[in-house]
Amino acid sequence: MKKKVYIISHSHWDREWYMAYEQHHMRLVQLMDDLLDLIEHDPEFHSFHLDGQTIILDDYLQVRPERKAAVQRAIASGKLQIGPFYILQDDFLISSESNARNMLIGMEESKKWGTPVMLGYFPDTFGNMGQTPQMMKQANLAAAAFGRGVKPIGFDNEVLEDRYTSQYSEMNWQGPDGTEIFGLLFANWYSNGNEIPAEETAAKAFWDQKLADAEKYASTDHLLMMNGVDHQPVQKDISKAITLANKLYPNYEFVHSSFAEYLEAVQADLPEEIGQVTGELTSQETDGWFTLANTSSARVYLKQWNTKVSRQLENITEPLASMAFEVTGEYPHDQLDYAWKTLMQNHPHDSICGCSVDEVHREMLPRFEKANEVGKYLAEEAAEQLVSTIDTSEFPEGSYPFIVFNTASAAKSGTAQVDLELKRITFQEQYPSDGYETLAQEAKKQYHVINQSGQTIPAVISEERIRFDYDLPKDRFRIPYMEKYVTVTIDVKDLPPFSWESFSLVEGAVDAMEGSLIKEEGRVLENGQVKVTIAGDGSISLTDKELGRTVNNLLIFEDVGDIANEYIFKQPENDQAILSTSFDHRVEVLEDTPLTGKIRLVHELKIPQAAEDLLALEQQMVVDFRKRKAQRSEKRISFILTTEITLDNHNRRVNFETRVNNQAKDHRLRVLFPTMITADTHEADSIYETVVRPTKPSKHWENPANPQHQHAFVNLHNQQYGLTVSNFGLNEYEIIDDTIALTLLRSVGEMGDWGYFPTPEAQCLGEHTFSFGVELHGDPASRYQTYKQAHSAQVPLTTRQTNVHSGLLKAKYNYLVLEEDRFEVTTLKRRKEDEALILRGYNLSDQATDLFVEKAGQAPTYQLNLLEERCGEFEATLQPYEIKTLEMKE
């Protein structure tokens, strides 16, 4: 029986990378022009795989709208194979929900054109998320193809004890929940059949090598040849090259094919034992140098922007819009799709990973800003629609009501802040400066805050201030005015998830609040739960009063050199870490009220200005970063770290916000949190998963560093206690013995990879702000509450002023009732086809648990897959690691 060689034409299309987007874009237009012409004129041309991403169609038709019919014909005939995703994302560096929307929108876009390729396609993601099997199954995809993460053996298909090494290019892939899919590894990369010769001598040399390479890993007689590579033009003589191959190798059958045909054939002939890999695939059993995990700290500002926009869309805009639907009967599907697509244009691996040339990353910022502004606008619209219908009639006439919304999936305590307008004078009523003077001359009043029951609420109220503002009515011209206002900060205690509560500012003085969270001239912050002490060396100690435990030497800043690139960190030989504890510090009190204590801790380090000049020469010579000899410069500059440490009246979590004006190059800044815990494993926030990772790398690891990805948190614990370090947009950490090291900034001067591409803007010079936090917990079961708090800390409370009026909605209301502290909600939205309310989340733990969810006293009706199709009735049990999407009964 002949062996069969399946040749799949494709081009792996990075929308932007080592050239600016439009440079790649124009080449895409040429590729598509050539491809459509080839499809129309070569009847033997079987098909072209369009890299699994439908955005390519949008990009092409933006320039060639007149060829839409030709594109449609090619898709309808099966010649152009599209989908199932919208873009080829980096799955570790975008949110869980972004990964789901990529499939949801990608499938929707694909079906507008025809039938999508039912294959999870991850040719070049920098590692693969552990929940891929469950996510693919929930998108009706039974197989995934990927290029990284698993090390193939290839020595007579030998099986080793290693967990992330496969004896074949075909394997079973099992997720942490037990879901299995077929996994296809591009063991010889996705270019193993690129540029097939159509001339006999060259073809013989080509196929002798390529067939041997493929057979080295194949488990069947079905061999896959990927005819393409990055930005590869379509091979126009592919039919001729295949005819020649069939002539030269009579024991093989060469066919121009598609993934659907190949997958059907290879899966039908798999041996009984093809091996299995489990969970996330991050090249754990390689030498550790090319996992590309350090892209999580390249251009950190991109990660911070991505987190900001993701939280805006997922956790603020969509929940508010879903609630407002109860009032308006309308939901902004089209606007949200636009925002999501704009955001996802920044999610390809070479984009969000920060490993492209400067022009690429400059263009990303407007996309983030655009998506964010759409999200803010829609959130403001939804909030206004809600507050206009929330009953505030119980408040006194002449008071100033306002609503506080918690759109996070955990109860929130702390403070909420709102600016309340007291009086306005429009430009029509008085000239602006006159209006200002009129407001300024009025006698100042005293105020306090009450809730809907008339009880006084602890609050801090600013002095009256005056400013310019304006309204934009929907039915008439803008209204500019001068406004007198106060800023009100109130105490919030256990505001439930997906709820709101009404308050009002009323005239009249009340007894001043007493109490302080700050002691010893700012060196101690303390509430009823925890105590923070600034030590003599500028580090801090954290005491949890309930646990009776203190952890010392926290918040130590570490700076080292970095002579590698955007992809990979490499410390110079014999480079010694510079620690903040080696320098003087000072403490200043910024805010001291009964509600909040905030101090400023300032460290002034002296660090090298850059690497020595040798590094520039080594970069230009394209010297392998592992062999570089450059050291850090002897010239040192001031490096001032200003950290605001905040503790509110109710929380155990301590919040840090560190600012720096970075004027140094070629270095990495981290903050260290020693835990005094030695453990074989630790946990981190990943995609729909609290992933358990080994603290130490495998025996194959050679890289001195072991960087890892995270989203909201990383945790180390033992049976007595644990410590969770949370963050906002800081995606890289490392566990070093008992220490959690959180990367704040990495400054490098070149892209890396296959040549020399200078990236001076990757040095990240200028002002930066980093937000993170720390919280202690007790026994292991209690750690999940700190995980919920880490997620919740990324979602601010939403506040909105209103007036005294009657309304259909209650002044205080739980829109959804959630009673499971291990269910992390990732979305509350409306389904496009029928406006059904959709709730999605996942189990933070590896234990089954009961799930209680209600809306207006009603449990969910159906369970859905990730495409939001019904797949069964609601089950009130949350299985270990389960991703659960629910259709709420209304």
C-alpha cells in the first residue's frame, strides 16, 4: 500500500511583525490577487488554507472590494479554506473571554461566507493554554494543530517518561478537566513542504529529505506537508510539482489536499497507543531558552492597555448593557462587535507579545484607545439608562442621589468615589467667567451621605470646587456650563457581585469621623485585619491578625541587566542584582482618613545607564544572545521608584502603585515577595484555569531563568498559609525558591529572532505606573477567596449621579445572585440572535462544587457551549476545571 502525502497550500500571515502593518497588508493584497487568479485558471489547484483567521478577508477587501464575488466563489467551491478563528491570537497574553470571543466571532464571520475549517489552529502561538481541549470541544472542534510546546522524540519513536514529549507528531491532548482532543504537532514546522521544486533534480533532493523528516515522527502512512511559511506567496506551479513528485516516487501518492481530508484519513488509521500530553504545552521539557515566555514582559505598557480594555468591555460595559436591556429592550451588539474586533486586532502573537518593530506597536495604541472609548461610551449610556429607572424617591427633595454599581463577580469592599454636581450655570445664562464668579461667591455648605434607609454612611467629602463641563443631549445642541461640585468618597462593605446600591448627598453637618489607618508617621498602615510595617531597609512586613502570622522582607525591588531581545531575557555574565534595600528610602503620608490610609515610599537607586557599547556591535553582528559578552555600563544614573501603598478599612489585600521615570536601557526591574514557603508547585491565573505549575523546571532546563505567564495572580501556599500576589497587566513572574518575583519592566533594544531589527522604543523610556497587591490567607481552601479578590481588584466600582425620582428598579438590588466562591465569572452579556442573558465562568479549583446562580429567583435554564448553543439543561454542579456557560431564565 502506498504512503500518502497530503500537501496543504497556505501562508502563515502575521498581520504585522518585522515590518509595519501596511507593509504586510500590501503584500497580503498581492498574495490574494495571485491566489484568486490561480484558483480561477488552474482547475487542478485543490485549495488554499487561509491560516485559520477570517480577518484576512476583511484586510483584503478593504483594498479590493470589487473582488468580493471572487472571494465568495472561491470559498463556496472549497478552494479557499477559511476560519474558524477571527485572528491567530497569543492565547496566554489575552484574557479568557478574548480567547472565547475570537472563536465566537470567528465562527460567525466564517459562516457568513461558508463552512469553516473545523480545526483549532495554533501554528505559532508561543505555548498553548491547558484548557485548549475543553475550549475546542465547546466550539465543536475535535482537533487542534500547533507548532510549539511539545518536544518530539524522533529516535525510532522512542517513548520516554517525559510528560511533554511525544513519540509522534500525532497525539491525544487532555485538558485538566479530562477533555481529550486529537493533537497535531507540526514536528517539522508548518513549512516542511514549502517551495516544492518542479524540476526533477531539485525535486529528488527535496523529497528525499522531506519524506524522511516526516516519517521520522509520523504514526501512520499519511504524511502532512505544509506548503507555505510566514508571508509566503502562493506557489503557482504547485500542480506541476505534485505531478512530478508522483512520477519520481511511485511508492507514494502525492495529493494537493486540505486539513479536513488529511484529518479524516490520519485519524482513521491511528495506532492504539499514540501517546498523550496533558494541560498547557509550554516547551516545559526543552532547554528553556526558546519558550518565548519573556514576551510577557516585553513592552509592558501594551499588556497594561490590553488589561484595561478587556476589563472595560468584559467586566463593565457588557454587564451594564445587559442590565440596561431590562429597561430599554436594546443591546449594542454591533458597537460591541466593533470594539471587540478592534481590540482583537492587537491580539496576534507578534502584536500583543510586544515582539515586533516599533512601527507595529505604535499603531496598536490607537486601537486600544478606540476600543476603550467605545466601551466607555456604551457603559456610560447603559449606566444612564439604569439610573434613570432606579427608584430614588425615598431620598429627600433637594439632595443629590448617586448609584454605586458592582459589576465584578465577587463582593467588593473598600471605597467608591463620585463627583457630584451641586449647581450649574450654563453659558446661555451667564458668560463663563461670570458664572464662575457667581458660583465662587456663594456660601459654602456642609454635607453628609445617607443610604436609601436614611442611615448616615461614612464618607469623605471634598471642598466645593468649580469647573467647566458640558452635556450632549440626543435631541439638541450641546450645553456648556460652569459647574460647582464635590468629590465624595464613601465606605462600601460587601457590595454583592452584579448589584447596585443607592446613596445621596444631603446638606447638613454630622459628627466628624474619627480614626486613622496610619501610625508612626507613615511607617505603619493598619486596619482590623492586617498590619503593614515599613522596615528600616525600606522593605515591608505584612501581618495578618486573624492568622497571627507575619511575612517579612516584602516589596524589595531588583534591577539587573538584560542583553537579549523582545522575545527572551538574558542577564549579562557575572551581573549582580541591584536591590532597593541597599539604598536610602523615605516615607510620606498622602491620605489619612478613617476610610483609607495611603503612604508614599520612595527609593532612589543608582543603576547603570545602559549596557556597554559592545552590545550594539553584538546586535549588529547578530551574535546569538546566549553568547554575548557585553556587560552593563559603569556609568550610573538615578532611578527613583515611588510606591503608593494603600490600605482601606475593610480589605486584607494591600495595594501598591509604583511609578518610575525610566531613563535606563538594557535592564529588567522586578519586585520580590519572599513567602517563607517552600513548595513543589504553585498556582497562577491562566486561561479559564487556575494552573498548577512545578516550582522548579525539568531536568532538561538550561536557562538560568524560568519565566511564566499569568493574568490576575500567582500564589504560593502550604498547609498552614499562603501568599497571593495580584497585579494589573503585569503578565510575567518567576518563582525563585520561596520568592514570587513579579516583573514590572523590561528594557531592550532589538526585536530578536531571525535578524537584526533595532527597536529603540522597546527600551520603554519615560513614565510608567505599575499596580499590584499582596494578600495572605490561611489553610489551602481559603486561597480561592484571594483569587476572587485579585480578579475583582481589576474591576473598579461604577458610580453615577442621578436625581430624586420614582422608578421601576429598586434602589438596592442584586441583579444576579451568586453563592459559589470558586466560580469565576468571565462574561455577562446578551446573545445576538435572541437577546438571551448569557453568563459564563469557570471553576477556579480542581474540586467539584455546587453552583447556585439565580436571577429574580429563577435558576438558569440551559447550559451552552462556547458558541452559546444549547447543549443540555442546567446542572447545579460545577465540575473540576469546568468552563460553564449558562442561559439565564428571564
